[in-house]
Amino acid sequence: MVHGELWTVKEFFVYPNEYIYWSIQIVMYPFMTGLVAGAFVLSSLYHVFGIKQLKDIARFSLVFSFALLPVAMMPLMLHLQQPLRNYEVMATPHFTSAIAAFGIVFSTYAMIVASELWFVYRKHFVETALSLGRKTHKGPVEFFRYLLFSALTLGAYDVSGEALHKDEKAVKVLAGVGIPVACFLHGYAGFIFGSVKANALWMTPLMPVIFICSAVVSGIALCMLTYILTMEIRKFIVGWKRKRYPTLSSQEESQIKSVEAHVVNITSRYLLMFMILAITLELLDLIFRGYTAVKSWDILRNLIYGKDFTNIFILQYGLGNLLPFILFLLPRLTIKRAALGSMLMLMGVFMMRWNVVIGGQSFSSSFAGFMHYHLPLIPHDLETLKEGLVGALAVGAMPFILFWILAKIFPLFGEEKSS
């Protein structure tokens, strides 16, 4: 059976060899890489530009970006027919194609994020290793943590004021270099689509820029949503302890509420700024296509204003852009409203990726037929498992699992001032 035949339904005149080859995993691929870039940009707004109001979420988003990093490759791995050959992209990187350049860009970005994390948390590694080392009787868990944090120090135990100042300088340099690399990491995903001359929907020089702007929106929205969920869990734990132990003060719970509201309000302003930029570019591209009205515009118009009208104008622009824009603009932004707006923004960016990847394959090269994609909901073989709803949910859940593990090593909250 031809790859794509399981989920492709043809309408009117479609060539026999035409199918929707790029399925949900290729939608998840630019979506996940966009989250990586967006989370890093949010962190860099504090480290590079010195926006003090974002200090509380900068460390949080940096760890989240690192958790998202390995997941960015998962959709490609699940989509490959021969996944065991994936190492060739990393082992033989070159610039002869956009995909081949992925090895260089991804490796460079991974090293930048890992190095920045090390400089940010080096003081924590040293203090934890020394504290555990002073204990004479260590349990198995404490001994493992001692070995882990001792290894993470890389032998650099100097935590003097001068050494920490050098760490701060290194973090600022790495974050500054990391911003263009992060944008290029996701921009080249848009470049892959924008450089396909045979596809009328994809071929536009604005595609990489649109991908980058929407990536920043999705990354900031995900970090803010996860931050809200994490703080709500912390408040719940503090409230549960206070009920169980009435002697405990409620000061910590009120402090968490104050910090949460402050961070959400400040972050939402930058989220709106990048959202306006992303929507402007997308609408500009749509208007330009209609104004130029090239040969392929007839079928694109039928696709945009007909077949995919619900996906584009209701789910993407309506629920995913306009509604959250209104929610954030209304006065007295609440935590619940910010969480709802962030979820809707994530849905809007995901639908943008869906409309580009799936929508770009929905019309035949004959310009006289359409293809419809039916997402496999219940897997009945390995192909529908990887390329169906189960595979997409697995990719979406993995960053949160990795983030939970990393939070055990990198403290997300605290009074440390290493950067």
C-alpha cells in the first residue's frame, strides 16, 4: 500500500500518484520546533534585553525550552519509513538542502541552550554538591544526587562574586547568540515549505518570517500556560498543607498569587505584541495572493474560501487569534482568562501549521481536484499508530514529562540570583 493511501480521500480529478504524504506528524514538527524557539526568545527577553519584570519566568522558560528540544525531532522520527537512518542528519550535516542543514542548526542550538543552563544553575550545582558531600551517611537517592550534581559542576566550584559575575556575562552572550539561532531553527522549517516551487500555497518568501513570528507566539503562550498550571499546583499544595497543619501561615500562598498575577500580566503584553506581528504578516500574505491572482489563484481561492473555510477563518483566525486577542485586551486580566487565551492561541498556531501542511497538499497538481485528510483516530497497525492521533498525543505529552524530570535538577523557583 502506498504511504498516505490510508488517510487520503480524493475528489474530482486527482492524479493516481497523488496522496497526502505529509500527515499529522509533519504538522507537529514545525509546531514543536516553534515552541522551542518561542520559549527561548521569552527567556532571552530578560537575559539579553534586561526586562526585569520577566525575571521570574525567564528561568522557567529556559528549562522548558531545553525540555522541548529533544521532542522537536520526534515527529520526524515517527514519520520516517526508515527511522534507523536518522543519525545521518546529525553525523553528516551540510547545507546542500534545508533538511541536511538541520544537523548543524539543531546541534548548535542545543549546545547554546545547554551551556546557558549550566551557567545559570552552576551556583546551584556547586552548593547542592557541597551540601550532599558533607553528609557522612548518604542513602541511595542522596548518593545518586551527589554524583549527579558533582558531575554537573564540571569541576568548577568557584562561586565567588567575581566568578558569578562572569557567569552572568556568559549567559548574556549565549542568549544573544541564541536568539538568531533559535529563529533560524524554526525559520528554516518555513523555508522548507516556502521553497517548494511546485506548490502554489507554500511558495512565498514570507513563509519563514510567518513561521518565526507564530513560533514566538506559541512558545510564549505555552510557557505562560504551563507557568499558570505550575503555580496553581503550588498554591494547591500550600493550601492543603495549611489545612492539615493549621499552625502554618498563609503568607506563602498569598505571595504565590501575587507573583503569578504579576508575571502573567507582564508576559501577556509581549505575547500580544508578537501576536499582532504574526497576524499582520499572515493577512498580508493572504491579501497579496488575492491581489496578484496568479494562475493557481482559482483553486487556492476555492480551497481557502471554500474547502478550508472553517479551518482557516473560524478555527485559526476566529477562535485562535481574534478571541484570545479580545480576552487579553479586556481590562483586569485574570489568571483564568489568561490561561484560556493561551490555550486558544496555541490552538490558533497549531491550526496555522495544519492549514499550511495539510492544506498545501489538499489540491491536486491538475488544479481540478481535491484531497481530504482523515486523521486516524484508532490505530490498527504501526502506520496508523505513528501517523495518527496516538502518535501526535505522544509527541505533545513528552515535553511535559521531560520538563517534570528537569525540574528535579533545575529549580524553577527560589531566591537564587545566579543570573
